[in-house]
Amino acid sequence: MSKVVLIGGGSASGKTFVLNKVLEKIPENKVAHISLDDYYKDFSVLPFEERTKVNFDHPKSFDWKLMCEQIESLKKGNKIEKPIYDFVTHSRKKETEIVEPKELIIIEGIMALVNKELRSIGDLMVFISASRERRLVRRIERDTKERGRTYESVIEQYFSTVLPMYEEIIAPSQYYADLIINNDGYSKKSIDVLVSVLNNMMEKDNEK
């Protein structure tokens, strides 16, 4: 059975950056990566203006049922058809992505440690921490370059929903973490510790 690693943390805390650094050190054929962002509910039934007003930083925005069912199935050795989310249109794409089970299944997203059912599937829980200022700067850069957002819309969303939801819902989830990594700057030691833990998990599993 595969090992499931949950990587949570605030928006733009550097979860993907940490993950990519880890993937540089672990063979690609041993790891399957899933972003929880792809499990946002499909809001295509709403007019575009209404979609832009959805609070994407609240647990109610996620399709937890589908998410947990698919991750549980993947953990048991079955391939899945993962949804793909389009952040430009705020809707789920028609096409899906086939994900094959691997020794490690790494799940990353802001709500990775929030949901009780998802936590029950996880074998290791990691929280990526970063200051609110650092998260804001990274979010502005990411959303304007990659998601077609304006500077003004990013700022408005950050202070109206992103920051309040982080403090109310996401930050408290770090208490469920087995490992907390501070990512205000690049820490090679933190990455090395995480890689060591992951390799140890796989080695112990292979010994059984």
C-alpha cells in the first residue's frame, strides 16, 4: 500500500517550491503528486462574476467527497481520473488526468491538514510556514503571472478572504503536523530533513 504525505500551509507559503525541491532528490517513478487545488468544486453553473466572488479559501469550496474517495483508492493501488481546475475561468476543465499509484503519494494544498477524513488517510503530515508579508508578495507574483489576475484583485482578495481564512482555519491546522518547515527563505536543511523522513518511510515499507 502506498504512503500518503499531506503538505499543507497558507496560500503562497511555498508548498510547491518545497515539493519541487523534494522531487529533485527522490526518483520520479516513486512519487505521485496531487494538488488539492484541482478538487475545488465545479462552479461553472454560476455566471463568471459570481464565480470570482467565491471564497476559495474556505473548506466549503472543496469537493471533499471526491477528493477523499480518489486518494483512498490511489493509496490502495488503483489509478484515478483526477479533475483539473482552471483558475482563469474558475471552473473544472472537461478533461481529466490519469494518476497512477506510486510508493509515495504527495498531496499538497492549503487545506491538506484541515479535513479530518483526509488526515485519517495521511501517513505523514507536513505544514509549510511563512510570514503574511512573504505570502502576499509571492501571491501577487504568482497570480498576476500565472492566473491572469490584476494586482488590485489579488490585493482585495488577499485581505478580504485569504488572510482571514488563513488565521481562522489554515494556521490552526499546523497543530496536526508531524513536521513544520519555515519557508520565509530557502532552507536546504529543512528540505534535507523532509527527504530523509520520506526515504525512511519508503525503506520501512519495503522491508515489510
